[in-house]
Amino acid sequence: MAQRITQTAKYWVEDFQLGQSDINHLYNVLLENETPLAADEMAFVLVVYRVQNDTAEPAANVQPGAVYHPAMSYAVGDTMRLPALGDVRAQVVSKRAGENPDYGEFTVVEVELENGSHLELATEFGPDHILNAVEDEPEEEPVQFRTAEELFIDYGGYVADAIEEALENHDDLVRLAGRWFPRSLLAKVTVGHLNLAEAVLDLVGGGPLSTTEILEQIGIPVDENPRLAEFSMNYALQEDERFDEVGPSGRVLWYLRRMEPQGVLNPPPALYYEAIEYDPASLHPELREIELEIGDEHTKIPARRGPIPDSVTVTLTYPHLRAGTMPLSLQLRRMFPTAYQSPRIRFNLIDAATDEDIPGWVVRTHGYVYGLQDWFKEKDIPIGGYLTVTRTESPGQVKVNYAMRRNPRVEWVRTMLVEDHRIRFEERSRPIGCDYDEQLIIDVENPKAVDAYAERLEKQKTTLAALLDNLVRELTALNPQGNVHSKTVYSAVNVLRRCPPGPIFTTLQKMPQFEYVGGGYWRVVES
């Protein structure tokens, strides 16, 4: 039995492409069902369609390569094997009636052998013939074709990816929350409906509310096809600038944009970063490792596939401490997937120690989690303190914790001071109630004075190199070994100016007055 092409992995993995007939079929299914479909649902529809259309059977009435038997009938184009000639293969090229009256009616076929020579053979031969005594080959087991369901399990992901790519630029199909539907068949949502939706959200403090909750209160009928009504409303809300979709993955939730916290709509001043271009490949390998270890939200790290982590630990830097935010590192970002890949996600942050609910926001576009300012103050978490985010069973909440010590103790830590219009560092004692990164910790006793100094540097347009020249000299003077770690330099710079580690480290490498001595440390080589 000839194998159908849809039964092969190569067909689905390497060769699969959507044709116009496929798109037409999917479009017709959407029209007939009047129900939005996700890419994987359409992938199953398409696998069934392709399998049903792949019904090719062997054209000849004899299996290809079967042993020649004089009693059998052959058609032009059939193939056979000739064991008497060394099992050579042959193909029938013509046929005629036999002419020997001693044997009755029979047929003579002309066959072409593999070497190009021709031979005539008797077929449909009734009397006992020695060739008819050739033992029949055992019948081949019938091919067990895999069903469309089985093929979809193995290859549906490849088909879904091809569908997403092919439909992306299809003008009459719209995608919302991973589902597709013809734009022309969307249920009508009027300006009046949207105004009512705004009023409903206003009454609950801006949101969040699900689409179903909004529909129940504004009166759009959903009895005939609630899935289509919800899809149509989602599309209308998405196209209106008054509304923000803020739901986590698996949920669609709406919020009034004008009622979102200002620190969600725009980054807090402490987090503002004016991008500096640099080449990560130019960094010393040790410095590149430190850059990745810090996990700054502005560090460009290639996305990696894999399971979503159950727990992620980040370190708190001065800008995020002031803004009441957490850096959205690459690993942490993967813990906050959304239905629409929304720029802002409303999340509940649960204090792991007290189960207190902390209303939070994940601001994907600017790389931070907002809403922790009061929590930071209550816990007295220092710069460099370890924060841990842990997944829960609910897609809309995570637990936040810090490496709390059972018995807080007084420790000597580097402290940034402003004296005589210049920055200085001293070792001063302060109580510390949690574990921290020793290289990142910097205490700021007078934030107002430090902020005023930072504003002066900005007005004077002080370059990053000039800032580093000052800070590295002061920090190495604080250390008896006369050196300073790269993480410490990064932390100090960010008290005065928001900057990821990459530009800091590449700038240091270009400054002749500083020498990298390995292990992440720098020293001054000229006074």
C-alpha cells in the first residue's frame, strides 16, 4: 500500500505551508460556526482537512513490485518482479492478444526491464503453467494510517505557527487574546455601549472587570452566541483609547486608563534612563557574566525558551527602592504572561509572610513591577537586598518575599554622603534585617541631599566617564586593598544616575586611569 504524504513527519515539520485553499477553508469554517477560533483550534481543523484530501491509493490493480504470475492480469504502467531473471523489476509498456490456439485465450504483455531491454510475457494464462506454481509471497500487512487526531498531537504546534504567520497580514481577520474572527462578522458595538462600559468601570474605581461582567451590565444580548459577543466587545474596547486590557495570561480584564496610577502610565523619575549604545561583545567575559548576573531590566539578553520558573530572586537597587518598584528581569518577565501581551498588567502581589494583598502592576514596556513603595518602607529593605517572587496557583497573583533575618543585626556598610559639594563614602553602622548582596549594598542616609547632587550633575550634563572618574576613586579609597568591585560601581552610579551595567563597564574599559584586575575588580593606576 502506498504511504500517504500526510503520514510523514517531513510533510508537517519541513514542508508544510499554507496555501490559498487552506485559508479559504479556515475562513469558511469561521463563517459557518460564527465562533472565534484560536490558532491551535484552527490547526486541528486544517489537519483534518489535509488528511481528508490526501486519499491517494495505488493506481495499478497490482501492488508495485509484485512477483509476475502468468495467471494474473496486468495493465500498461503496472510493475512486477521477475525472480527467474534475478528478481529484476519490469514495467508493462504494451499488451496484445495471444496467438497460440493450443492454450486458448490469453494476453501477451511487453515489459521494459531495469536495464532498458524488452521482453514479452504471457498473462491471463489459464492452463497449468510452471510459473503459476510459484509460491505466492505472503501478503503485506495493511498500512495502519494515523488519524487526524493522532497527527495533530504530534504536529499541531507546527501547523499553528504556520497559521499565525499566514493570517497576521490578512486584512479581514482580527486576532484578540489569541483568537481569530472575520472583521465583517463582528457583532455591532456602538459608542453608547462603550460609554456605558466606561461608566461601569468608573463605578468600581477604574477596574479591573472581565468582559462578561461589563456585558452583563450594559445590556448587549449574549444569548445567541456569547463567545462572539465577548470577542466583539473585546475588539471594540481594544480600539478605544479609554480602555486598557490588563489581564494576566488566561484572563481578559479591562481598566480605565485615566484611573491607572501615574507611576504605571509613565515611569517614575528615578527609573528614567536615557539609552547609551554599547557592544556587549566588547566586554571582558567576566564583566559580561556580571552584567547578566545583575539582571538589570535594560540589559539586552536573548530570550530563552523553557518552562516558566516557579521562583525568581532579584536584588533591589536604589532607583527601584525610591520608585517602589522591582526590576522586571528576563526570568521575572516570563512569570507575567498576558492574554494580549498588554503593556500593563494588573497583578495581586501577596506578602508571603502575612498574606497581605498588595495591589500591583507589571509595566512590561518599561521593565518594572509597580506598587511596592509602602512595603519596602515597612520592611526596611536595603539597597542590594534580595527579593523573591514565587508563582501561585492563581494566574493573577504572585507571592513576594525578602530574605528576612530572624534576628536583625547592626552591620558596617558603605554609605554615600554629600560633603562640600562632592560625593564621599564612609563605612557606617546600621541595623540590617535581611540578607543582601555585599557588593551592591550602599546606604544613603540623606536621600534629599543625594538627589539634589544628582540634579546638579544632570543640569551640568556630566558625562558618564566623568561620574565614574569621581566614584571609582572614592570607592577604591574606602577599600584597604585599593580596589572596587564592578557591582559596587554599578550600584553607586545608579544612586546618582539611572544606567544599566553594560555602558558602565564598557566605559570603564576605555578609561586609562583604571585597570581591570580580574574577578570583577578595578583599581586606579594613576593619581
